[in-house]
Amino acid sequence: MTPQDAVLGWDEDTNAEAYAAFTRAHPMYDITSRDLARRARLDDARLVVDLCGGAGATARAILDLVPARARVVSVDNAAAMQRVGRRTLTDPRLSWVTAPAEQLDDHIPSGGADAVVCNSAIWKTDTLRIFNAVAHVLRPGGLFAFNIGGGFAGVRHPDAQLAPEGPSLNTLIRQVAARDHGYTPPPAVAGQLPKLPLATVTGQLAAAGLSVLDTEVTAQHSTMAEKKAWLSVPVFARPEGDFTHAQRMEILDAAYALTTPETPTVTSWLVVVAHRPPRTS
Ligand SMILES: C[S@@+](CC[C@H](N)C(=O)[O-])C[C@H]1O[C@@H](n2cnc3c(N)ncnc32)[C@H](O)[C@@H]1O
């Protein structure tokens, strides 16, 4: 089964437009997409899959690196995201498949892909099924490059420890919501483990017949102003619970007013490059 929250929110036009506008106005998804596309060594690729490709930010990065004769297939289960992508990214090498990433192997020929790239999404999916499907579509020697948000992987880049003191925008949002809207945060679960640590990823990849070639914890440097813009996209808006988007934006504005826009922020990522081992003769 595709995880329950996989489509919720993403398949709404207002969200898709807001998300795509964010990816064009701010470098966050472009930087991580370009990093993965570079690691996937695409210079000779003929077929590349952009897994959970959304509105095309990652496809743009891939298209910049593949040869003129290559094909890129962007797979995502949110039709609304792909509607924006189809309208704004019209490269003849790119096609769109609206389907759960877990069913990738129904849409790509077995052993036909030189690389699969998945930016900023894998922890939302059923990774065991995804890794099996990726192993099925990759040619021997083909590469699979993806990243996992630091909180989900349980990693923190050293730069994140050097970030300036002071509450995060998320903390301020919770404080303002409690003060002005009677919000009660859900109780913290003591000892909660990260959802997708490297050991789990490595084990699942190995079970699917893929092996890890390289991993790196990276730091993405940003500002409070970019974080605020990101938290304005409906799927990312907080706090959770029974709030309208307008209320969340009111809370965000009040929380943001307590910060300095240029304050640096750091997001950690675990980047993984795996491959389907080449055939040995
Ligand atoms: C943060 S966006 C990333 C999109 C794109 N890679 C980028 O960097 O802009 C996450 C995307 O993952 C998609 N997604 C989440 N779970 C999925 C699943 N199980 N199958 C297909 N798409 C999924 C969502 O629809 C959304 O478009």
C-alpha cells in the first residue's frame, strides 16, 4: 500500500502552485536536486527516472546534465503537482507518469534505467517497495541517488550546531499558537527513534539487491526569510491540528515578526548513492 499521507495535500492545485512558486523563488530544492543529479553521473545516460518528481524542480536539474538524446521520466502520484510541471517545463526529453513511486516498475522497462534520482521525498514512501522497484528498473551498474531529511535519518551536520542561538521558527510558531489560539502541542514521545536511519536504509537496499556506494551528511544553509516562505506552502504550514490555512499564516506572521529575517538557518541531509552491482563475467 502507498502510505496514507502520500497524496494528501500534494494533490491540490493551490498547494502545487505555491510549492512550484517556492522552488522557483528560493534555491532550496534546486540545490539539493542539483547535488543528487551530479552524484548520479548522468553524462552518458539514456533513461533517467525522477522519482517523486513533483512539479519538476529535480527534473530541471537532471535535464541540465543528461545528453540531448536522453529521456527523463518524472513519476509522482500527485496529478496537481504534475499539472504545474507540464505547464512550466516543456522539454521534449521529459515525460510525466502519474503513479505511486512504489509502482515504478509498472512504468519503466526492466533494467532500462541508467539512474534513478529522488529528491526530498523518500521518507514519505514505502521504502522497502521503492528499493525493490528501483532494483528492478536499474540496469546493472545503474545508480540510485536520494536524500533523507536529517530529522528522519537521525543525522545533524556540524554546521547545524554552530547555527546562532535562539528559538527556531517552528518553536516560535508553537509558542504563538499556544498564546493566541489555545494550541496544545502533542506530547513529546520520549526516546522516539528516527524513521529512516542509514542502518535501516542500507539493510533495505541490500535486501532489494542494491548496495551503497557513498553516503554524506550535508548542510543546507538558508535564512529565516526562506524558512518563512517554505512554511507558507500549505503542505508544510504549521502547527498541525485543527487550523485553517489563514490562521496558520496569521500565526506564522506573528512568529516571524519575533525573528530577524537574515538569521542563518541550517538544514541537515543524509545523501545516499547506491547502485545495482554491475554484472561480473
Ligand atoms: C517535497 S516534494 C519533492 C518534489 C521534487 N523532487 C522537488 O525536489 O521539487 C515531494 C513529492 O513527493 C511526492 N510523493 C510523496 N510520496 C509519494 C509516493 N508514494 N509516490 C509518488 N509520489 C510521492 C509528492 O506528491 C510530492 O510531489
